[in-house]
Amino acid sequence: MGNKAKYAFGIFFIILMGLSFYRLDFYITKPGGTYNVSEFLAIQNGDQDDQGSFYMTTVAMGQATPLSYAMAAVTDYYDVVKMTDVRQEEEDDEEYTVRQLKYMTDSQFNATYVAFDRAGLEYQVTYKGLYVLNVLAEGAAAGHLKPGDEIVEVDNERIDSLETFRTIITPKVKGDKVHLVVKRDGKLIDQNLEIKEIPGSDGRFGIGITYSESKSIKTDPKVTVKTEDIGGPSAGLMFTLELLNQLIDEDITKGYQIAGTGEMLEDGTVGRIGGIEKKVVSADKEGIDIFFAPDDTITEAMLEYNPSITSNYEVAVQTAAAIDSDMKIVPVKTIDDALNYLNNLQPK
């Protein structure tokens, strides 16, 4: 190879590396994996001698490079998403990851709560405090709290509900002091803050964090969950179904391979999720027989914000038709809709 050819190859290699690794301020989303839920959770001495299986589906997401950005433009079910449409205001990578993992933890809690409730078994719920998702720069908590902290006490009062926290914090004004007891990495630490104006709040005062409730549930038999780095709330429905299938002797799958998606709320409602078309594509590739899709209600406010919005179920049906899938797409508004469908299903 001559010097000119080597030089040209070197330039080409540098350009290729730049196209492959230079990060853009966008994410690429695409069909992820379809996983047997029984690989991620188990009930002590639970029934696992079943012919069929329940599967959860995922959306894969990674930061865009020039090369992946170009590929997404010409590949079906690959989408380019702005970072600002994925992350909350002021949210960095760590805070985004913490939030997604908290969503998964909440999904596990709700699934366990609903499954044991429907099975008529006893459980005990413990309120742990408030889970810090995001700390606003320039807010009172900046430099004192961090994502993943649990606030367990405020001004020497145990936080046993969201209302307790708000009752203590809401009356405080700029300059007031507040004492927090925070659980971090398994240890309790004290933090003293001075109330400030919440950044971007138009005159409201507080400690400058976003948070969610933190609860745990104790059951007998014991539930073991191993989701590691999987984030988001969308596996809730399938977690609930798998737990119920292990809690009772009957095989509620009736021998079918059943996938689906949807957030599980404490009242048994199946909530809307994102990227359902990609999950349908993933499930179809795995040869799934039945796919449960949230039959969510589209409100006037949602239509005003996005006139083209449609329910998860409608999108799932359209996607299955577009890819010529043989999967049966089943709409569900609640866990009971899914259970009623399975109860009336003829064994495979």
C-alpha cells in the first residue's frame, strides 16, 4: 500500500471513528428484548411447573452518534428523540438512571401488592419516607442531598406519609431552617437546610428537590426480584401476572407464550407506557402468541397537547398489522381484564 493510500485510509478511519463514537444531544430508541419474567422474580416455594410463560418487553435506548442517527432515519421502528424529551429539567445522567430504577422499584412494589391482594394473601406495607429523584441547582438542597437519598425525618417528625412532609414544609418561608434525617447507602445522616426559593417556581419556597414516596412490602411467601439495571415502570403488568401464576396452582398461561406491557398502579389499573410499537416488534420476533396492551383513555387535555395521540392498544394493533404479525393483541384497562381474558382462554 502506497503512502497516499495509507494516508487516505487513515483519514477514512478517523472519519469513521468520529461518525461511530461522537455523541450527539439525541437518543436513538429501537426494539429491545423480550424476556421471560420468571428469570427475574420468584416466590418461595412458588408454582413454576407451567407449560406457558409470561414475558416482559423492553425498548433499547442509547445516545446518538452521527452514524446511528443516519441509520435511524432509514430503519423502521428506530426513532431519534431529543434529550430534553427524555430527561426532566436539570436532570443529568445519574439522576435519569436513579429515576428509571426507582420506577422499576415502584413497579415491583405495585405488582406484589396487587398480586397478593388478588390472591387473597396477607402482606404488610411499610412507609419508608421520600425518595429523592432530582436536586435542583441553586436550590436549598444543592450540595446537601443527592439522587437516591431517602428522607425519613423532617424536624424530628417521622415521615409516614406524603401529607406529613407537606404539612411540615409548606408553611415555611425563605430563611427558615429545616432539619432532615436522610438514609444514604444504608446509613442515617443529618442535614440542616435553609429554605430558599425553588428555582423556576415563580416565588414558591421549599428545599428544591423532586421526589416520590418510598414504600416496601413484606409478604409470606417471600418474593425475590432480580432486575439489576432494568429501569422504567412498564413491566408492572407482566410482573403481576407472573407473581399470580406462581402463587396459585393453576397455570393461568394455559400453555401460551404471553407478552405485554403496562405500568401497574396500586388500584389494579394498567397505565400507559411509551414505545409500545417497538415492544410489539420485539415480541413478534420471539414468536409470542398473545400480547397485552394498555387500553388507556385519551383525555381532551392529551389531545390538545398532541392531536395525533392514540391509545397504546390502537398503536399495538396498527403495528402488528404493519409487520404482518400473528400475535393476538388484547386490550386491558386493569389487571382484572387480563385475568378474565386468561380465565376464558381455551388451553393451547
